[in-house]
Amino acid sequence: MSEVVYIRMKQKINGYRHQVIYLSDIALISASTRLTEKLNNVVIHTVSTQDKNIVIIDVFRVIYELSQTFKELEFQPMGPNQTIVMIPSKRKKPALLYVVLIWLLLFIGAGMAIMNFHFDVSMEEVHQHLHFLLTGERIKHPLWLQVPYSIGLGIGMILFFNHLFKKRINEEPSPLEIEMHKYQQDLDQYVSYHENQINQDHKKHDSTD
């Protein structure tokens, strides 16, 4: 009776140009210690210039490669069906002028959005009316309400996004991080489908030739 080896593909890894990708880089396996050492050293793929920035390694390809050498073993896939290998391209350091311009654009845009929201809901009139209810006096600028409100607005944004510059306040993910995680999952699914579709088209084209 052949020994069963369970293979769990990793969802995504980071690679580099001309990297030799071993099984241990893209998958976790469950087998005896002796077999684990041998299986982990099996070469699955070598990154070339034709791979561009993304390589999709399917679990069936992995099983096929392993079956050529370890014919006496039975391989059972678990978890994800493929691993996405991200190969970063060389990036130039952004110019300081561009960083400053983008920062100013975002800062002014965020400020305008907040001010327009408060104008739409008549926040100034709310503060004036609240001051009249509490003191019986009508004034145009109740600073004792407006200043703490402005400070609290900033503190609330910091607590909402759970970050103070690069420092995280606690371990709970922020709503922005959750949305970015969902976006990354959708992007990975699209990349996997798109790359597989391209590979199928290439195979059909080769077969017709």
C-alpha cells in the first residue's frame, strides 16, 4: 500500500528574478521526516524573464512533477489549488516633489470633504443652537464647543483607522485594512483566472500548430 502525502499550497509568496522555486517555497506537506526532506528539495519552477511579474503554480502541476520521481507515493491536495508567485519589478524612488504634491492634494481634498459635510448638515448652526440651549446666550462662534469638537474629530479618525502615522494602536484591523484585504483577495482571484485563461489559450494555439 502506497504512503499518502498531503500537500497544502500556499496562497501567495514573493519571489525574484531567476529564482529556483522548491516545493518548500510554495507548499506545506505532511509526511514522514525522511520523505519531507526529499520532497521539499524538489525543484518545481525556475523564474525566467518570460514570467513577467506573476507566476501561477497549480497543484496538479506540482503533483505531476512529484509523481515523476516518487511513483510509489500517493499525493492528496488540500487547501488552495494554486500558489501565486509575485515577482516585483525594479521601482524608482519617487521624487520628493511628487510626494509633496500628492500629500497636499490628499490633505486639501480630505479637508474640503469634511468642510462640505459640515456645511451640508449645518454644523455651525447646531453648535450655536446648542450653546443657546445651555447658556441662554446667542453668539456666532461658540468656541468652547467648536474647538473640542474639532480635536475630537481628529482623535476619532485616528481611532477609526487604528494608526498614528506608522504605529498601530492595537491589534484590531482597521476598516481600511479589511477593505484592502478584500480587494487583494478579489485581485488574486482575478489574476489566477486571467493567467490560467492565458495558459489555456497558449495550449490550444500550440495544439493547432
